[in-house]
Amino acid sequence: MKFTLSWLKDHLETDASLSDIVERLTAIGLEVEHVDDKAALAPFRIARVLTAEKHPDADKLQKLTVDAGPEVNGGKPVQVVCGAPNARAGLVGVLGLPGAYVPGLGTTLGVGKIRGVESYGMMCSERELELSEEHNGIIDLGEINAPTGTSFADWAGLADPVIEINLTPNRPDATGVAGIARDLAASGLGTLKTPPVNAIEGEGDCPVTVAIESTVCHRFALRRVSGVTNGPSPEWMRRRLQAIGLRPINALVDITNYITFDRGRPLHVFDAAKVSGNLVVRGAKAGETILALDGRTHALPEGTCVIADDAQVESIAGIMGGEHSGCDETTTDVLIESALWEPLAIARSGRTLGIITDARYRFERGVDPAFNEPGLDLATRMVLDLCGGRPSRATIVGEVPDTRREIRLPFTEVKRLTGLDVSADEQVALLGRLGFAVTREGDAATVVPPTWRPDVEGKADLVEEVMRLVGVDQIAPQPLPSTGSVNGRILTTAQVRDRLAKRTLAGRGMVESVSYSFIPEDHAKAFGGGAEALRLENPISADLSDMRPSLLPGLVAAAQRNAARGYGDVALFEVAAVYRSDEPDGQIRVAGGVRRATAGHAGSGRSWDAKGAAPVGVFDAKADALAVLDALGAPVANLAVEAGASPWYHPGRSGTIKLGPKTVLAEFGEFHPNALKVLDASGPYAGFEVFLDAIPEGKRKATRTKPVLQLSPFQPVKRDFAFVVDEATDALKIVRAAEGADRKLVGEVRVFDVFSGAALGEGKKSVAVEVTLNPADKTLVESDLEAVSGKIVAAVAKATGGTLRT
Amino acid sequence: MTEAANLEAELIEAVRAAPDEAALEAIRVAELGKKGRISELLKGLGKMTPEERREEGPRLNGLRDAVQDAILQRREVLAEAATTARLAAERLDVTLPLRASPLSRGRIHPISQVVDEITAIFADMGFRIAEGPDIETDRYNFTALNFPEGHPAREMHDTFFLKAGADGTRKLLRTHTSPVQIRTMEAMKPPIRIVIPGKTYRQDSDATHTPMFHQVEGLVVDRSANIANMKWVLEEFCKAFFEVPSLNMRFRPSFFPFTEPSMEVDIQCDRSGSEVRFGQGTDWMEILGCGMVHPNVLRGVGLDPDEYQGFAWGMGIDRIAMLKYGMPDLRAFFDADVRWLEHYGFRPLDMPTLFGGLST
């Protein structure tokens, strides 16, 4: 919403300065977004170049004599040195005199000497005056109807500051200058002086009747004014319209635009000669179109509310009129429409048609239903004043909806919700100044909101009215009451896990990425997703269409983007949600990561202390996954690791970490080439996902005391065993069997060598383990060692069929 | 007599000249061993008369002790030299560069870091952290938050919708974290003090808008929480978060469907340079929206608005991260460019706390 300062002062008697007004507007909730104040241009005058001759000592400069009117230099020409290519005798432009501040240059002019020639001013370009970016030459006003010496700002209508407010959607009353003035006056910044609208009787019936066949129209008032002379609107009106960015058309059209901004009341004018028969307000029929005033032909969706005559659709209700019956200089009889439309319906039509107009802006917020006929009378008055003519009586159909409502406001409510102390008298006075009808009843009041405030429904709304007029800055901050004790843990287990997982993975040299929750459909499908219920109806682009089933496609794609930039050795992780269904419990937390090329835990690339640059592989991913599980308190020693994982992993180089037979805690591995192909990714990749919600939460014990530490006085003993087993045998089976051979004695079982070779036989491998034996009650003697060794060998043989290598 | 003295001088010289441990040992065996020269001389004492013995005994014993001492001394010297030589041989070029440690390579994303900062501050004010799903229903995202039917936010050009289900209803991606207010108030009774960080989604894309972004929402509901308390909470938060001793904040009346009265909050700052400086300057920068929970919202979750009251606020996590740490473009947050992450990211052990300072 834009308006000028002088326009505001038509409605508000005030001595307040522009900056005070601007500050107050923002303080009462009418946030000022921009002020275009060209006051700085006041000293610049319109001037005519009399002579232009080449500067004696400079090729590109000219010595001008300029007529700047009778007030300057005693009416004698002023000498100015000018470098503009378009400077010439006869040009009428804009002159700045010594002492004037040139905003576009940031300097104040003085008397200067340029290459030996004195210069008493400057002919300015548009950029120098911050009017535009134009700087190819000085301003050339052409032949204008103003004497030299006239203030350029006054002549160009720039002297009136333009204020733009960012209006919240709940305030239709402030879509007009009068409403804004009312708010300012209520806040104490002046007196409201909006003139009343006098009813106009008119003579004779309006020859055109109106039928309402659509629920979108509540009320429709129409009047004909015959014998008008339509031409340009008066200069003051054109200036105001131009200042707020509207293009003046002709008096009849300009009047409707003016009232739209002056009172927040959109109107429409038809050229009566072009309307055939009577008007009907109805839904558009299938296939109907209209060439609207924006010069475009709009196909009207069936049912769109329109105003039609016997021949065609003449106007889109509440949004835009039609070209056919528009008013131009030939119009002699005009039909003025003032109608009341259903806000939601106008909003819907406007969105569907993609038309944004000042009328729609107001109707969809809700115009004052009580100003329907006054709006028509005001427009009629202005038409009579500016274009002459004879008014008919108005045709009025439909009903103004009854919006009257009573709100009970206990005077304590302001204090309760805001902390502000505002006396009952002041509350009553403030609301009264805004047009609320207030009836006091002891400690409370019954308040009836004015017709122009559809947003006020309850007492909280009234509190806001009082608060914004008193000033939010009057509310002194008050500490929240302390809880009175030291705060306990505030994070849920899931939140703690997120944080630990992130810091653990970052501590392993990985870099955290945050990527979009939606990914391309083919990526989703390649990683177990692509369900219809998780596809967006209206994605912002085709490749952000599906809620991700896994973090891996996003991570691999991100790593590949880095590789394309020349950073191929990257280790990325993300801890975030993936989506298994559209229900809340289908959103699960995952810690995922990928390492690319040589970005292993120890670092990437070649280094003198490493054996070349090893590509990342399944064991990098396994280590990452286990590190997360360990940090999150999963019982890592008891977890089962099984060969193979989901189909997007390499079938022979991936694994699944489980707790018990069913609970999958993590998957890790290298990727299936088909999956990488879908992601358009190449290069060694290893990745993992840990399913954080699947990790069982440890029982919260009553005490934080740890179990008593039992230290054995006897030294541990280490024994090595090498087993020959089938190539396909899981090494973990051997470890678990050895561990289980003697629970009391056997401690860590560590695999220290794996090899296969012809000597072992076809399809065999050797797995060598180092077993630590922890004697608890005596030093082990040879017979004890033999006994436990025998148990270990037997257990491994039973579990795997493996034999001790000899 | 001179024989013994000569012998001592000769032997000590030999010991001193012994080039290594083995030579020294050879001397010891030759002189002091069982069959050694000095040992033989000492054995001769037994055949002497007591007078001779009294004369020769101390002399020979002195000779033995002197040679023994010389050997011991020489042994120490040789051991020292051997150690020195070994160490010299073990020398490595310690200037060889090592690869950066995992802790120095790893990075935490600024969003995670800022969420931790927010958590640390609000934990101190007695808040806990609440969360909710990204995929929401129309009821939680709009209706329960007092958005009227036909509100523009409910349209396709603002909100992402999922494909409609068999029953015709369609889920949506939450446009704000406010649905979690409703979920929390449905699940627990006041007093409530929660902060809700999370992902949010809107149909938007430019330098300061991305289709996914992050918001943090706050909610206080009890029997007395009012705008004065809200101003305190938000002022304290902003000072703590931006780590400035004082901050000028401007609360402007505004409008949101789910709060009444509603306000927007600006922070006074200096935007003349390349970065935004708080606590100085004459510009205002909008930072958050807030207000008293709308009576319709309270009623919707079964709370009597005449008995319970409270306030809520919401702000962009990405936005306050940009303001605090100076990232110019929001889109880069979600691009996973490792150069950006290394530059703007945080080290794994830089855990924001109030006792150690939010940032270091």
C-alpha cells in the first residue's frame, strides 16, 4: 500500500514530521517498508541552455550559459562547464547551484574552476539526482510548459514523499489512505478530517438493471451518469496516482483508482454505450473468455464470477474490467459500479486466473460492507465535479451481510496478556477513536467493532488494538519465573543420539552435510523408495520429487558433485530423517555416511607413511557404522554381523549389523554398480546407514554407581590358533565359537591373519586367531592350557567344521 | 715394588685404550680373572712371610682395586658412547609432514551447531526440546493453528503437498514448526516451555529462500505468561545467541493467524559494511515473529483461554546462522560443497555450552 504525504494530510490534520509519521506507522503495526523522499531535490531548478561553446582547453567539455530564471544571478545567465554529450543551446534541463547537495554523487556543489573556466553550477543527469540509472547525458525535459527557475521537484511532482507500507493481510481498513489516517489519529498523531460522503439522489431510474445469480456477490449498486466529458484527470490527481506507481488513463478511470486508494473501495466504470441490455452477475459458462483491461485475453474457468450483459462477459467480478466496455475519451454516458464480493471467492478467482490487481487486493481482504453505497456516491460526486453530467438514481440489489458482533472486554485483559497498565478510561477512549462502539459496564465493556474491521473477533484482538496504540515499547520485559531448581536433562534419548552420532562421525574426519529431504524419483526407487504416498504433488522441480527413503542417494550425489569440482576424496555424513511412510512413525532417524575415492579414516591421498593411496572399501564403512553404534551405547560386542545388505549394496562387499534375529541396526558396504549408475556416480564408494531408532534404550538404573571392579591378580595368557575352514565360512563364527568355548577363561579373540592358498586345498582359507585367557583364581599350568585349547578347537570345529592347521 | 707400580700404570693405560666392551672384558679376564695376572700375584701372598705379606698385601690389593675401578669407569664411558651411537643411527626426519588428524578434518554443519547453541541457551531458561514429523496433516499445519479456509498459505503455490491418498486427503510438508505446538499441547498439560527446531518446507527458491529450510519455534503456556515475559525471553535469547552485551530490539505489531496479539521483531544493526553488526548502527533487521497464543488455538487443544495463556515465537535457524556467521547465500547450506563446509563448519569437539561460551 502506497500513498503520499500530502494525500495523507487530506485526511489527517497534523504537524508531525515525515520521520515521526513513519516511525508511528511502524509502531502501530503499519510497517513502513520504504519512504521515497525527494526533499533533497528542492534546490534544483528548471533551466534552459542559452549558448553552448567548446571549452577552450578540453575536447569533451563545453562552456554553457544557462537561464535559471529571474531569482538566480539577478536574472542573468549563469556560466556552467558541462561534459554531457547532449548539452546544447536550447536544451531545457535541471540545474544545481552552489550549495546544493547532489544525492547521486554524494557531494555538495561549490563554485569550481574546470581547466581554467569557472563553473557556477551543474546540469544534472537522472542518475545524479537518483531518479534512475540513466547517465548518458543530462536531463532533457524537452519543450515543457513551465518557466525557467521553477523548482524541478515541484514541477515533476517529486516534492511529495511517497510512503509504502507492508500491510498485513488482516487490515483491509488500511488499504485506503483514510483508514491509515484514522489509525494515526487514534494513536494521538493528529486529528482525523476525512470529509463525509453526501448521498446523491439522482434523477430517474438507472436504465440498466442488475440481476445477481451468484453467491459471490452480496450487493451491487449501479448508477448511470449521462453527458459526461471524459478527458485527462486533473493534474493533482494524476500526480498522486503517478507517485504511487499508477498510470493515469482518463478522468473516469482515474476516479475509480483514486477512490480505491483513498478509501480502500474499488469501483468499476462501464461505458454505458457499449453495454447491451442489462447486467447479470453470474458464474462464467464453459469456454467463455474476456479481453481484460490488462490487454490479455483470459479464459474463464467455468463458474468464475463475472458481470455480463446480454452480449458478453464485461468484467471479472472484483478483479478486472473488460476492454470492450471500458471508458475512454469518447465516453459520454458512464455506468458506475460499486459492489460487495465474497472475499474467499475473489481470492480464488484471482489466483486461478493469475491476475493481481488493486481491486482484488482489497476485495480478498474484505472491504467495508457499509461503504458500498457511499462509495458509489463519492465516485458520482467526483465524476460530476470533474466530468460533469447528470446522475440517475442508483440501482441497488442484494443484501449487505450483517457482521455486527459484540465482544465482552474485561478491562483486566490488557494487563493479563501484555503486562501493560492501561486505565479503563484510556482503553475506552482508544477503542472509541478507532471507531469501536464501547459500552462500559463496571469492570468490563461491551465492544462492537466497526464495519471496516472484519479482523476483530475476540477480546484478544481488542487487547492488540489497545496495545499497539499505547505502544509495544511501553511493555517492560519481565523475566520468566525461574523453575526454582537446577535444570535436569532436557533432551530426549533420540535427540542425544543425533548429537552424539554427528560429533562421532565428525570426529572420524567426516564432514556433515544437510541435504534436501526430497530427491529424484529414480534415486528414490533405486534405494527402496518411490512409493506414491511419498511423492510430491507439486515439486519445485522434477528432480526434487520424492521423499527420500535413504540418506545414501543424497550423500553419494553430493560427493559426486564435489568430485566434479575437483575434490574427489570426500567423506560426508548426514544425520537426519528418512521416510518409510507418510505417518509420523514412518519418519525414522538415520546416521548415514559415504567415503569416496581414498578418503579413509587416516586421511586421503598419498602420504609417505602409508602404502600408497588405498581406495575406500567395505571395512571403512563398517568401522564408521560400528563407531556410531558404540558411541550410542549399542552392545557392540554382542551384535551379529551378517554378510549382505539391501540390494543397492555390493552383494559380496556389504553387511548387516543386527541385534537378535530381526532388529537391523545398520547396513554398510560398497555399492552395487547399478545403484551408482542411477546416481550417475563413479569411483570407489563405501557407505553406511545406522538406524538410530532401532538401538534399544538402556534401562535407566536407580543408581549411577558402577558395578564393583574385579581385578584378577593373575596375568593373562595369550595363545594362537590357526583354523582351516571353507572359504565361505564367516570369520565371526570362529570368533564367537572360541569366545563361547569357556566363558570364564576366554577373553578377547582377535583375528590376526587370514589367507588362502593352494597348500590349504581348493576352496579353503586359514583364519588365525589370538585368544586371550584371563585366569581368575590361579596361575594357569600347562594342563589347564591344554584343556582350554582343546575346548576351543572343539567348539570351532563344531561351529564351522574347521580344523586346526598343523 | 717398581714392578707392581709399572704394572698398574700399564694396565690402567690398557683399560683406557680399550676400544670397546669386548676389549675391556678381555683385559679384565687377563688380569683379574681366575687365572689373571693380578689374581696370580694375589695368590702368591699365601706363600709369603707375615712381614712380606704386610708389605705386599696392601700394595697388591691396591693394584687390584685401581684396575677394577678403571675398568668400571671405562665401561661407563663405553656404554655412553654406544648409546650415543645407537641414537645417532636411529635418527628420523621429524620434519616429515603428517596427514591432518580426523578431528581436525571433520566438520559439524552450521545448522547443527546453531541448533546446539539455541539448545544451550533455552535449556538455561528451563525449556526442553520438542520435535515432530515433517509430513503433516492439514489439521496440524493449518486448521488447528487457526488458519482460515482459503488462506493463501494453503495453496499449491506456497505449500508442498503429497499425492492424495485413496480417501482423497492429502498430506503436506509442514510449512512451519508450529504443528509441534499443537502436538505438544495435546500430549501434555501446562506448564509448558518448549523449543522446537526442525526442517520446514515452502515453494520458494532464491538467494535467501530454499524449498527446505530450518525453523526454531518456542512455546510457553501457563497461567501467567504474557508479552512482558516474551520480550524478556527473546531479548535474553538474542543477546546470548549473538554474544553481544546489549541489543536494541523493536517489537512491531503484526499479524499471524495463530497468535493474537502478534508481533514482528527487528534488531538494530549496522548493515553499511559487508557484514551485519549488532549493537550498533541505525538499520533494523527483521529476525522473528511472535505473539500470544491465539484463544482459538488454545481452545482447539482443550485449554480454556481464560485460564491458560502463553506465547509463541518462530525464527529461521538458517537465517540467524547467516546473520551470526556471515554466510551470504542460503542455497550453499544444502549443497554439501566441502570447501564451504570446511570454511563455515565447526570442529567436532566445539560443543557450544554456556559455561564454555557458545562459540570460541
